[in-house]
Amino acid sequence: MCRTKEKTSVSKAKLLWAFTAAASLALTSNQASAVQDPPGCTINGLTYNVQKSANNVTNGASVTFTALQFLNSADAGVCAIQLASTGFVFVCSGPTGVPNGPVTTLIPGDTLLPGGSPQTGFGPVNFTNTCVISVNPGVTTAQVLWAAPNALLLDNSQTPGDPANIDKTLSVNIFRPCIQVTKACATNCTPVGQPIGFTGTVTNCGDIALVNVGVVDDQAGVVLGPTNELAVGATLSFSGSYIPSGSICGPFTDTVTASGIALLDPIAAVTASASATCHVITSPAIDLTKDCFKTGSPGVRTLAAGDTYVEVFVVSNTGNIGLTNVVIHDDVQGDITIGDLAVGQSVTNTTAPITPTPGFCGPITDHATATGAQICPPDGTCPSPATVTSAERTCTVEVLCPPDICVTKGVVCAPATGEAGCDASLTYGASAIGVAGPTNSSAFCYKIVVTNCGSDVLTNVTVSDNLLGGPLAGFTNILAVGQSVTNFYGQSYELNGGNPSTNVNTVTATGTGQASGIVTNAQATATAIVLPISVRC
């Protein structure tokens, strides 16, 4: 629309006059007054086009309501009206969803143009109100009231308003999208070093379907979706696992976040999170093996006098958690410090050569255990031993004692029965003197005792005598430790050419140590003297 400056100045004067005059009019509550420019324009009525920015929203959303005013004028593009008073009102919904909230009115002086076209200098051509929808729980609809005058008083004449939109209620639907997520450990106590498993559910706890539903774990990453749809009240299950970083002892806490979208005006995104703390269980264990042998000769556990031996310990971490403060406790060597042992690690410790006590012979046996402490602190949910001890291990070496054989020999004159009477009833000594009889000889009895006087079984035992012959019958070829065998023998000796004879005989006993293989022997002597018969006065 085009106007000259002169006409514009006149029009403004008329507007001021019209506003002043309109202010003195008695208006009813359903009327609004206005002036028209230029005077004499034909205005047939007023039309309102009321609109809203959204139909479906969440509680707490903002919705904009707009009323567009149109003049029904025969002089299209020429006429305009300027409000002198107001009768145009927007009323927002209250907590119950019915109009009872903030009120916005059209300000006097606002301008309405034909066809809704703006004209410079006359202000807005529409009436906008933004309502924040905030209703009580359970309320699903919010209403906004648009109230307009049913008549517009123009230059003391009424122009009818738009009957269909004089009082109009606009409604928006209220939805409360909601998502809920739960999370739990897959097992109460996960073996240390294994992946931590978890399970959970995601539920649509709202009143509208959700799309693009997904679940993300801050350790395991995406565990569900995000392409799932979830109807109202529906539930989806998910599971996942992860290997913890850093310390392996736990406990470990991780968080899942569920998200979804409700297709509202505008789109509403919902999220929920849940955490779970999962514990691990350790199974500490330690094992010890022990060996001992002659120095430089693995597998040889017998020692000769003067030999040395070594002990070899192997301590192993047979559990699933690292050990610290590992110590071998030996009742002969004392404590041997090992230190730390990783899972599966073994450490071998070999002693310096050990010298048996001088003069000692026989077995040497000692006992050992290994102890260690696990590296994880105590966990009341999944308890396990703080320290562990291995089974007791023993090892034996034997210092071979030199074999020893003892022999004694005694002689006595034979009884009247001769050599057949040689037995234990006689008293034997180192020597005996007999008198030659009619046979020019004398009989003697011998007692020979052979004893294993060492600490080793004797084998291949033989007994011989230089005068009695040998090997002598009656002796066993094996003598246990401490065992003795006694035998009796008879022997006659003649004079030496009518002169006395001295008969010294030597017995020799020989045996072999069963363990050592050492041959030992011993000798004993006895003297038998034969005298001729003589008579002295």
C-alpha cells in the first residue's frame, strides 16, 4: 500500500482522535474498539486463524500458539485498523490441563491489516503466545484458550468477528516418555583374570512407544541396538562382558546407559543409567618339590664318608593370583627367601654343598614347606586365603657306614670224649696245654664266634683257619647288623719229634657291606701246646 507523506500525517491525526474518542466509549466485555485508516474503508468483518506449533509434547515442553488476523475488506490493500482497546486474549493451561495459566492480551495500538499483510509503521499483524506445558501427574491433555471479541467497534459501528474462532480451545496431547534400565553381575564371584560378565534389561516405562533404543556400557561398549523399537511396557534383555584394565583384584564397577527416542513435537530423547559392582575370587596356591643327592651326582642319594650333598628346591605358583613374600622353610637349612611369584612361575633354589657331621653314618632326612601371600587384599564378598602353605616335602640321603666284621677264637683241651665233646659247656681261653697220650698226641676244642659288628648287612661271609682248614662249615654267608654265629671245632696235635709242640692257628672272617660294597675282614688266634708225659720225683 502506498501513501504520501501528507496523507500519512492526516491519517495519524485521525488515529489519535479516534483512539481518544474510542477511549470514552462504553464497551461491552466481548467488544473491542479500533479505528480504521483511511476513514470510509469498507470492512466487512474480522477473521482469526488460530494455530499451534505442536500436537504431541512432553510435560514441561513449550508450545507456541499464534492467531493471525485478517480483515474482510472490500478495499483490499487499502484499509487497516488500529486497536484502541483490547478484547483479544490467550490463556495457557494450568496444572490440571484446563485453561487457568498465564494470560496474554493483544496490546492497544497493534495494527491489523487486510489479508494479513503487514504495513510499515503499524506493528504486528499476528498475536503469539508461548505456553510452558506443566500439568499434574496423570493429566494427558493440556488446553489453551483463545478468546476474541465477537464484535469490533469501528467508528461507532460494529464489525462482526469470526464466529468460529471467537472463543477457541486448542488442545495438545501430553506424553511422558520414560526408559528404565537394570544391570547385574553375571556371577557373584568371577574367577580373577576372567572377563567380567553382566546382564540387564531395558524397559519402556512411559506412555508412548520408543524407537532407536540402545544400551551402551562404559567398559564393554554397545551391548544393544540402537535400532530396536520398544512398545509401552515392553522389556528387552541384554548381556555383555569386558576384561578389566589396571589392577586385577577388583571389585569392578561399570555403568550402562540406555537411550531411546519418542516421536513427539519435537522429538524427545530419554536416557537412564544403572551401575553394578562385580567382585572377583582368587584361588592362591603354592607347590614345593625337593630333591637331594650327592654333590655333582643327581639321583645318587648314598654318601660315603667324606662326601657332600646338595638340596634342590623348586617352588611354584600353582594358583590364579600372584604371590609375594614367598619363603621356603626347611628344618635343616632354615628359611630361604624367594620373593614374588607370578601365576605359573617357578623358581629353583640349590643349596651349597652340605657336609654331614664327621663320624655320622646313616640316613639324613629333612622337611620343608613353602609359604606365600596373595597380592590381592581381602574381599568380604568373595573371600579367599590371604596366605598359602605348600604340602610338606621330605628328602633323604644316607651316609654309608663302613662295614665291620668281628671274630673271636678260644681253645680248650678236649674232654675225655675227645673232639666229639666240643661244645658250649667247656671254658675256652686264648691258649690251652695238653699232654700227649699213648697216641703221642693231644686233642683240643675250638670255639669261633663271628659277629656283624658294623652298621651294614654283610654278604659273602666266609670263615677260614690256617690249621682247621676252610672255609669252615657252619657259618652263614649273610650276617645282619648285630648278628653272631658260633661254631665249635676239634683238632689234635702231635709232639714235635718227642718234644713239645706249639700250635698257633689263625681264623680269618671276611664279609662285604651290602650297601657300600666294601670288603671287611677280621682275625683271631688261639694257641694249643702239646707236652710229652714225664714223671718227676
